[in-house]
Amino acid sequence: MRFMIQVRATAVSERGDPPGPEYAKLFEEMGAFHGEMARAGVLLDGAGLRPSRDGWRQRYEADGRVQVIDGPFTESKELIAGYTLIQVRSEEEARAWASRFPMPFVGMACEIEVRRLYEDADFAPGGDMALRSE
């Protein structure tokens, strides 16, 4: 099972300022945590994301048209500032790793969100998302 631990953006992460010296300890903790996950064989990937001003969205209309919307995006609480992708044996194991995730921002309230990724088996016959004829 793969899970994505998403670090929710804050006004600070959306500003894109270079991290100050107060973040040195956090980067050390995050590096150690990712190292521990790598040694345990569960870490697939992890990275911080640049602010939304450096990105864009593509909106697909029902008629097939595509609208490109350049960032920045105003609702930072709806944005992701970084992620860690893990592969574990169970949801309980994913919860255990997530419970040890270092606090992503120094001195401010923040959130992480953990979501399971779909797997090929979910779409196979008998899987959760298998196509079924009605």
C-alpha cells in the first residue's frame, strides 16, 4: 500500500522566502526521519514544493476545452507545500509513520494530510474501482 503524506501550505511557505536559521534543526530532523524511513524500506520519495506562484492549474471543461490558470493561488490552506511518499503493509503502519512526522513549520500551527494511493489491483476484476456493467 502506498500513502502520500502531504504537508499543507502556509502563508510562510507560499511567500517562498529562503528558510532562516531557525529551520536548521527542522531540516536535520526531517532528514533523519526520511533516512530512517529509507533504511526501513518504506520511503519512495519526498520533497518540498515551490510556492504556487511558480505553478499553474489546468481546468478541463465538460466540452473538452482546457483553461490554464497561472499561480499564485490565494487559498494557501488548500495547497500542498511538500510530500513524502511511502509504501507500507497496512494503514496502521502508515499511521505509525505519520504520527512521528516532524512538525513541518517552526512556531506555527500547520497540518499534514495522509492519503492512500490507488493501486492497479483496485481496478482489477473484483477490486474497489473495477469497471462494472450495470
